[in-house]
Amino acid sequence: MAIELGSRGIPCLVVERKDRVGYAPRAKTTHTRTREHLRRWGIAEKLAAASPFGVDYPSNVLFVTRLAGHRLHKIENAFSCAPQKTDLYSEHAQWIPQYKLEELFRTHAETLPGVELRFDTEFESCTQDAEGVQSALRDLKTGAAYTVQSDFLVGSDGARSVVRTLIGAKLEGTYGLSRNFNVVFRAPGLAEAHPHGPAIMYWQVNADAPSLIGPMDSGDRWFFMPTGVSEGIKLSNLEAAALIRKATGIDLPYEILSSDEWIASSLIADKYREGRIFLAGDACHLHPPFGGYGMNMGISDAVDLGWKVASVLQGWGGPVLLDSYERERRPVHQLVIEEAVRNHAVLGNQLWRERLEEDGPEGDAARAQVGELIARTKNREFQSLGFVLGCCYQNSPVIAYSGTDPPPQPGPNYHPSAAPGCLAPHLWLSDGRSLYDTFGPGFTLLVIAEYKAKDIVAASTEAAAHGVPLKVEVLTDPRLAELYAAPLILIRPDQHVAWRGDVWPGPGLLDLVAGWPSGRGR
């Protein structure tokens, strides 16, 4: 959020009660859409350089009985991590510990004028009025309490959000879908001790400890995630090491670095906003991590809200932009929560079958049966580009819908669409540039016909009169005409299509997409 605001010249303050970023291992998948945001911020290559195994490391997902046991199924290029170019997106996904991404964010945020980070500082409470938000903070090193005034406040404070409680929002849904552990450990030689080859994760399907395991970082650091653990079971370091040894079938000296219990739930806040105070990320939506959506969804929340808050503070954005944040993001959250719950319904616990680890014909038959089940139920979890790039904003007050452009039905497969509300379809141009690199920081009028001078003048004149930042980009690549199915396309700052048509419609369009109700209130 701070990067999105800071890159648009908006001063902001980040308050964090810890003394630094990047404590917990947590997520390891940075989706394509998140890396496209990083590309826009100019730091995608820096994240690639921070990859502990290199961006060419194969993003295979292997289902096995144990690391020392039989292979059941293999999924290649999970999450679209392969670095080869494709027209579908400008940036591939990346397997990297979340704490490395957070450290990159911190380093970049500190370079942006107006962005201030205060660690060892706790947010305690806030009040708001017509002029702004007053937040009570405490310096945890000195104990000093003080108040800061801001135009807006965004609670990105996670599942136990204090801000959510203060605005009276409540989580609705199901708590406690399953109980699980996340263990981080060091195991020199483990990568060479099994026969299955490199992968980003191995799903172990056995009766002893259904689990996920995989390399996490350099220095022989791995993660181990037993799933569906019974109530009452605790994992001391000694017990965790014994369970890894039992689950993998490989006897090594496992050094436990951390062991944390976590509960999978399906929850969404009943509101995301109260006046000048907003919620983003886990503060307003929680779901199982299967599919890798959580962190990535939070980053996209910040982008959607960030450019809108910036536009309002800069004076060209109207109040409806702020209203549109929940209207746009909530349906996406609901869709992704449903998909994550679907993925969570089939774990190693549900895949286990008798005779799965036996040698001979009966074992072969059991493994073939489970392999087919895995292909049928789990492939979409790792080949889910449609949920990453294909979610359209279908009921937004700041999108100019034509009524004749139904958005594609959401699903795991991605079918690019230039229908208003959808992410602008990507293309690599003949000169090697990404189409996204031609978009400006404000709105972009993409013109894919040479005879649109009159429309360009009309749009530019209207934008100048209303103070709306507008870049005109004229491209005549015939592939764009087929992809966008209209000669004029208005692209928002977040790269979603705001409008498309044959001629510039005249006064009113920019008012709508910039959040001014019927052109009033400027």
C-alpha cells in the first residue's frame, strides 16, 4: 500500500509493531499478477535476483507416498513460474519465501519520497471525523504514546485485525476447517537423499503423516506441513523432527528452526470500510492457503485501493472511487475463497488408500487409481491462471459497461478478455516491449486504429479540463485489433479496462471512471 501511494507522490506512514519485516516463512508463491505489479513499480527483476534457487528452478509439484517412496503424480510449471515469455502475461510467477519479498518491499518503500516506516510501533486505537483520522500510537522501545493525523487509514493488520474491530466489522463464514502445522527446518543432504528430482513441493500421501514438504531457502532450509492434524497434538522440536523422519522415510539429523500451528478457515468481513478507514488483505478475508492466493490477494487489494486513494487526494478522483473498492474486491475475494476451500477439501489425508505403499500389482493398481484422482482433483490448484488474471470487476460503479460485452466465466483456465472490468489482455509487441510498459501511471487511452485523431483530441481535451491524467498510446499491431475488438480502449491505472468503444463518447465518461457521480461534486 505504501509503495502504491508513494509511487504516486502521496506521503504515508507505515506502522509495524515488530522491529523489522520478514519474520515468518508463510507464503512462498508470488503469483504472476503480483509480479506484474512489481514490474510496474520497477522491482520485478530485483525479486528474480533474490530467488534462492534461481528463476529457472523447475516449479514441479510432485505427489509421492513419501520422499523415499513411490511417485503418484507430477505437475509441471505449477503457478506459471517458468520464465519463458508468453503473451498471456508480462511476468511469470516466482517461488520465493515471503520474507524475501517483504524485505524487497521495505527496501523499495524506503526509497520513495514521503514514505515513512516506523517499526517497534504499535497502533492502539483511532477516531475519525470529517477532517481525517486520529491514530493513537505507542513507541514500543520507549513506551511513549502519541497521536498522528491522516486523511485515511488502511488496516492491513491481518487476521486478528484491531482496525476491523474498531470499525465494527465482523468476520462471517467458517472457522476451523482444519488444524495444521508449519515447520521450518534445516536438513543438509535431503535434496539428494530422495529419487524424485527437484520440485517446489512434494505432497506426501501416507497413513503416518499426510503432509507437504519442500525446499524453502538456501542453506538447506525446508518447510514441512502436516495437514489435518487431530486436536490435542502438539509438536515439540523433538517430535517435529521425528515426524519428518517418519513421514519422509529418510533418516537425517533434522534441525528444527520453528514450528507453528495454524488453522484453516473460510471468513470474509461484512464490510471493508467505515468512513475514512479501510480494511485490506487478511484483515477482511481469510481462506485456506491452497492455491497460494492469500498474500497475492492482499497485494492486489492494496493496488486497487491505493490508486483510488491517491487520485482522491490529488483532487481528480471523486468519492465514488472509494465506494468502488469493496464493490470490486469483495466478489473476487468470494470467488477465490470458494476455490481455496475446494482445494482444501482434497489433501493428502483424503488421498490415502490402502496398499498405496505396497510393491507389486496391487500396489501399482492403488497408485494408478490415486494418481488419476490427483490429476482430476488437484491439477487446477496449480494451473489456476484464470483465478489469478481472469477475475473481472462486474458490478463496479466506476466501469463503463456496454451491456453487450459479457465477461468470461471465471475458472482455472485464463481466457483474456477486453470486456470492461477485465484485466487488459497482454501482448509482447514486435519491438520486444510488454504492452503494459506502454501504459501510463494514470489512465491510458489505447488507440489501435490510425484514423482516430478526432477521438484522441476529444479525449485529451476532456482529460485536461477535468485534471484527469491521461496518456494516449497509438499502436497499430493487427494482433491488438483482434485481441481488444475495438479501436479505442480506456485502461485504468491498475491495468483493468474501464471502457472500450468505436468513438469517444464525449463528456461524462471520464467523470464516471474517475468516480464523480453524474459529473457533480467537482
